[in-house]
Amino acid sequence: MSAMITVNVELGDRAYPIHIGAGLIGRTELYAPHIAGSSIAIVTNTTVDPLYGDALRAALAPLGKKVTTIVLPDGEAHKNLETLNQIFSALLTERADRKTTLIALGGGVIGDMTGFAAASYMRGVPFIQVPTTLLAQVDSSVGGKTGINHPLGKNMIGAFYQPQAVIADIGALQTLPPRELAAGIAEVIKTGAIADSEFFDWIEANIPALNDCDPTALTHAVKRSCEVKASVVAADEREGGLRAILNFGHTFGHAIEAGLGYGEWLHGEAVGCGMVMAADLSVRLGRLDETSRERLTRLIAAAKLPVKAPALGADRYIDLMKVDKKAEAGEIKFILLERFGNTKITGAPDEAVRATLAASV
């Protein structure tokens, strides 16, 4: 049995463990403490279920519960109200009750939608995150942000709702397509950039190992990313202030995703490019030195992520960025970098934003 690392998210009576290691999907004892009712609903997709569905069902079998599997279409394009309603319809058909535990088996889309379904069904049922992508393991499965997309804005409809546990199986990352792996590395780079300069240095030194899906490097990347996110979430669960730093690169990135159509670029690809754009804006506003901007851009390129933005047009970008959870009274808020490990949440002059947009395509 492989060694397992546990990081705890300290939220009082809503605290929960993040278990990290290889071979965890099949370990019955990780699920047992968090399932009190007589039924379980696994929510997964057409890509992940053939890979890991049987292992999860086998792990749950000794618990003697009724297990239902809800298989959704794969992809960001399906992170919407219609697909969410498929979850509700299945739960109602199976007569799921208040003690039914939902298990999200998949990447960030499945995790976000399952969490929102859990928050909403019967006004709240328990759920467990079993993230199978690097992006989900280091970011979206941790912290209780759940939701769906709307054609006018990404993740604008949702709820803060914490899982009972996160079970991050490093072994699942070996089946990731290269683009999905790179998308997850984007969120790892983000973590180092905003909160831990030594971790940023480590990522720079270990980017070849991360690109090669080396289990040891990936385990450290997931562990450190979860530690940082857990500490931020514990201090600011509902994004009243500090937690907004986790959105570095996301203001530009969400605009890319919405402007191209959800699913054209992966979330991590858009965030990677968005970080390059945010660093450019940081330099233009005199907050970041040029050398740091170049280091960040080189690292994102080394992770095989795009560093040039799609040409949507400045007006379109600005319209999309105004439909953002951080926007206040129509003013776009940016997370800007001052140095690695230090950020600032602020507005920016229109001419500076337009200059960044012009230079980024």
C-alpha cells in the first residue's frame, strides 16, 4: 500500500481531509467515515467512468450501500443548467434522500457540478470529491466553490459548499492527455506565483519532471498547492478578501473561455495565458519588474501552455471581464503581481488594460 499524505482544511465543523497518494480510489477506508446514509450516487462522465468507475464501485461495495452511477457528457461545454438538471432527475428517480452521499469522480467540471447539486438537492446533502485531473486535484476540488457556467459568464451561478473529503489519487494523472496535464500545471504555477516564491523556484527547476508526469514531482506539486489553498480558504472561506488572490490570471482567462466558447481552450490554458496578461499589466502599472514577468512567461511556455491570447478585440474582452464575480459597480478588479509570493487586488486604468490586450495577441 502506497504512502499517503493528508492535508487538512481547517474550517471548524466543516473541516475535512485532503488525502493525496497513488492507488487511493480503491481504498474503502477513505470513504467509510464520510458516508452515513444508505445510498450513494457517483457522478462522473463518459471519459472517466470507463477508466475509474469500476475501481470506485468496488471500493464502495463492502459498505453495503445502494450505489447509483450518473454518467454525464464530458467537457466544459456541458457545465450548464441542462446537465445539472440531469443530476437532479437521476437523484429524484432513485429516490435519493437527505443522507444520500454524492461522489464526484472526474475533473473540475464534474466536481463543480456535483458540488452544486449537493448544495442544492434537498437544500444540502453530503458529497466527496475524487478528482482525476491535476487541475482538479490542486485547485477546483478544494475550497468548496461549486457552480455552473452561463453563456454570459463563467461560474456565475453556484454556491460555497464544502465536501466531506477530497481523495486525490496521483495514479489517475497517468491517463491524462498532455493538454489536460498542462492545464493543471498552470494552477500549480499560479500557486507559486501568488503565495510561495520558493515553490515557484521549485516549479521552475522541476518543470521537465512535471511535464513527464513524474509521480514524485506531481505528489509534491499537489501537496504544496493544497496546503496553500487550504490556508487561504481557512482564512477567507467565502472570498471576502484574501481568497480572491487565487484568481490570479482568471479575470483575463475567464474572458478567453467565454469569448471563444466554453471548451475551446481548457480552463488551465486560459489561466496560463491570463497570468501572462496579468503580469504584463502589473509591469505597466509599475508593480512588477520586467525580469519577473519574463520568468513567469518562460515558465508558462515551458509548461506547454499558450502565452499569446486570442484576438477577440479589446472591447469584447472588457465587456466579458465586467461580467466577473470580482467586478464592483462595473469596475474590473485584477489580481496583480508585485513579486513572487505577493499580490495586489486592484482596478486598473482603461488605457493600461487596452495596452496589455493589444500587446498580448
